[in-house]
Amino acid sequence: EAEFPPVNWPWTRWLEHRRHAHGPHAALFAPHRGTDWVAIDLETTGLDPSRDEILAIAAVPGEGSVLKLRERLDVIVKSDSPRILEAIRHHRLRPDDVAAGVPLDEALSALLALIGNRPLVGYCVDFDCAMLDGALKPRLGFGLPNRRIDVQRDYARLLRRRNPDGQPDLRFEAIARAFDLPTPGRHTALGDAVVAGLMHICLQREAGGLR
């Protein structure tokens, strides 16, 4: 059985685990034993975790070849950032939607309750986790300890095995097309989380992990 915490964790995550694994959020730091996971996606005011803000959070649990849409989280986060105007147009949000959103503390609490210690699946999921870590650390003292599964990285590995000399198209839309997945909710947190979850299921099947 693999050692926990993993030996290749950055030292900062080791420290967070040491400090919080027996505190009020201990369940987040427990080793994950199941085969379930959670697909996540954020919409933000930009691509800089050090200064941009979260506008929407979506999370959809999955297990095997099933996405559990009834258990999803889909929230718009209240913001008055001066950087939201272009972002709202890009993400199909209206100013009234953002003005009437839930406070970030409430959205983060709901997210943590849903994901628990399950692995997080996403397209370029490290960015989403960096945004969440930037919001969580000032509040709780730690970032997300969950294992991350990046469908872009997994797709790139799959194509390298098939054609080591190829130049794969790793854009979100290209991966969706490769698996014949529709993208009607593109650039919405829930739409992109759902498609990322379906990409993960397709990649598991390609790797022989699902029957």
C-alpha cells in the first residue's frame, strides 16, 4: 500500500498535512481508499492566481462510468471586483448574477463538504487548485490536499503512447471532439466540469480501466 502522505509531496504540503491532519478538517487529509472522484471547474476574473478572483465553482462527483449530476455543486460567487466585466461576458454571467452570488466563504465550505478527500479531476486542474488554494490558505491555513487528475495530461500521455512523434492538439475542444463529446456549456463552470468528468471516463476506458 502506498505511503501517505506521498513521499513526492512538496514540503509545504507536508507541513500542512502535519499541522491539520488531526484538526477539525482531518477528513480532508485522510487517505482516499475508494474509486470515486470529483470533477471540478472554476470561472475566474483572469488567469493569475495571485490577483484574480473566483466567480463560479462547479463540482460533479463521479465513480466508474457514472457522473452523479444530482449531487453536483454549482454556485456563483459574489464579487465586486473591477476586473469582472470582461470575465462575465466570457463566462456567460450577468452582472446581476455575480452581484447576487453567494459569499466566497459559503461557496468554499460547500465545496469542501462535497469533495472530501476524493481526487479532483479537471482540465488544467492545477490552475483551479491554485485559485482555490489562494482562497483557502488565508482562511484555513492550508490548500487542497486532494490528489489531482488532469485530463489534459492524461490525454497527452495516451497520444504519446500511440504516436511518440506526434504533435497532439491538447485544447479542451480538441479533446472533446476526439471522444465525440458535446460542449454546449463551454465556458461555464458546470458545463466544463461535466465535460472534464466525461473526458476522464473516456480516458479510463481507453486505458482499460473500465469495462
